[in-house]
Amino acid sequence: MKKDNQGSTVISKLNEEELKKIASAGKGMYLQLLNNTDEVVEALSDRIDKMEQKEFGENVFTDYNSYFQYFLGICLVLIVLEFFIPEGTFRKKAKVVPGVQKAEAA
């Protein structure tokens, strides 16, 4: 049993009139589900069938054209060409002959 702050047992009672007011204010219905289960189920299914069917939205799909392949192809061609282009300028190296020294500028 539920007890309040003073330790007294809390007794709650069903207030059907207040529940019916709340249901009607919310455009709903109040049905007591004790002995008449079949009637409640039928009333609920009738109410659901009478509800207006609404479409909530439309799925829109846009198919975009992809052009990244062209840029990717150009990049790959440039990378391959990079292997064939030498870096910097060529400098001729002086041949070193054993026993001959380079003359220094005075």
C-alpha cells in the first residue's frame, strides 16, 4: 500500500467524470475496461477505422551526376607523367682522373 509523508495509507478512487472530461477535451474517448472487453475493442477499432488517413510526407530522391572520375583520371595521368619528368637540372660532373689534380683559381 502507498503511504504519504505522515505515514497514513493513501486511498485513491476512480473519478470517471473527470477522465471523460479530459478525453473529450482532447477529442478522444474514455472507455472503462473491466467486464466489457469485447465492446471496448470493437469501439476502438471502429474509431481507428473512421480516422482520416493522412500522408505524412513525400520521399524525394535526387540522383546527382558524379563527375569526380574526370578529375581523378587527370590526377592519375599527372602522377604517371611525374615519373618521366626529371627533377632539377642536370649538372655535368667533372671526371676525376687518378693522379691529376684540379687547378685552383688564384
